[in-house]
Amino acid sequence: MKIIKDYVDKIEEELCGAKEYAEKYVYYKAKDDGQQWSSRFKEMANDELRHAMNIHQLAVEEIDR
């Protein structure tokens, strides 16, 4: 079950990254001249969430085996 723990750890890393990017998104969204960066940070946060979902799917498949 070490592989499941590794997946859980990687999911946590991705979610922490998504949170950091989301916080930067909010910061730049609030700035009058931050539109370009807010969009980029939003995209990066969403990428991290997709990564977490993909790793979650791997974990589910491993558990099913």
C-alpha cells in the first residue's frame, strides 16, 4: 500500500500548489493592472487541480486492483 500513500502525498502537493496559485489569482485580480497575471494564476491553479484529479484516478484504479 506504499504506492497509495505516495499517491496521497502527491495529491496533497498538487492541492497545496493549487491553493498557492489561487491566492495569487485573488491578489492579482484585486489589482487594477493585474488582469494578465490573474488569468495566468487561475489557469495554473486549475492545472494543479487537474493533476490532483488524475493522480486520484490512479489511486482509485490501484485500490480496485
